Amino acid sequence: MKPWDAILAASAREGGAAFLPLIDQERVEPADCRAFAETLTEAGADGILVGSSFCIADRLDGVVRELKRGTDLPVILFPGNAHHVSRHADAILFLTLLSGRNPQYLAEEQVRAAPRVREAEIEPIATAYLLVGGAGSRTVHFVSGSPPIPGDRPEIAMAHALAAEYMGMRAVYLEAGSGAEAPVPPAVIRKVRDYVSIPVIAGGGIRTPEQAAAAREAGAHVVVIGHTFEEDASPARLRAFARALHGPVIPTAAGD
């Protein structure tokens, strides 16, 4: 089974959302990654994303290689630019920043990356990347030069997601930004999920199991959690997030 199919199968099997922890290769030591991959696997992760707005290729290879030594889970690249490719990974989210109008991230980086992905022989997962919300300044907004879709205008996100589906993309990624003050509003996730037939990924600003469960209940097929684990990646906390995404529905505060 190909890596992306395995992720979606995990989501369907659990009846909820697949749990993808995100590792920033610039914030970890390669020597620590094998043990961390083992911990993530035991805690119930369904795969591992590796990504950063910046990328040092040699460090990326080392991190991915060590992660692969510690797990059989799919290790998927979450690229910030065309250089963010490693032959040691299983797949790559082949992102198009569809919410922006910067040609560099609409087509130029993809053209540069395509031959590298082919040479690496890893699965490309064509994904529309939509920045949503924008509470607080986020690195991805600064680097891409792209303002986010307002979180109170779900119809804009819906139109972009439908365009992604009609363009043949395999997923749509709703992104609040790493370390965002708030996640993508569940109402936006729900409306996008109901409007398109391709899988919906949600990430950014998720700090608690309750917020993760809210994304799942709103219909996200895959939930990405990263920044909060830089503060606390204990096995107990990882398991709490896995339960929130795989287990019973957790009530959320009114108005979410």
C-alpha cells in the first residue's frame, strides 16, 4: 500500500482522523530521532511529517533516515521549498499554496522540485495548501508573502478547495500556521469537508486534545500537530492526542 493510502486507511479504520505529528528538522537532533519515532509509534501516530519553512538538505536527510530506523510508519515530507526533498522519505506533500497569489509558491517551486522528487523515487501527494485564520504573525505568511483566508469567510476556503479538487489534487490542507494562536475554525473545516470529495487535512495552532478532537469532529481526515510537542512530547501527552483523534468524541466548548 502506498504511504498516502495507508494514512487514509488508518483514518477510515479508526472512524476518526489520522494522527500525523510534525517534526521540524531544524529543531531536533538527528541522533534523537530514532527513539522519538519509536515513542510516536507506540503512542498511536499514523505517520510522521517532517517539515520546516527553511531547509538544510544535509540535516533533513539525517533526520528522515533516523526516523525511518525507528518506525515502519510512513515518513512524509512537508516541504517549505524545492530543496526539501529526501530519498529516505516515503512520500512528499507536493504542495501548491493555492490561497496565495505568489507565483513562486503556485508553480515555480513545484517545477524546481518535480525532477528531484522523481529522482528520489518517493510518492508525490498533490495537495492544495490553504492558509486560514491568521491570528498573530506566522512564519509561513512571512516567507510566502501570502495573507491567509479570513477565518470568518468559510465560503472563500470552500471555493479554493473545490478548485483544488477540479484541478486534480489529492488533498486540501487547511493551515493556521505552526504555533498559531488558534486552530483553523471547526466551522471552516466542516464546510470544506462537506463541499469537496477529496481528503481534508487540518493543522496549526492545535495545542490540546480537545482542539484535536474538534478538528476530527468537524470532519478532518488527517490532523497535523507539531509545535506543541516541542514543549511537551511525553508519551502520556502523545497518547492523549491519539485518543482524541482515534477514540470517542470529546465535547468541546460552545461556539467552536
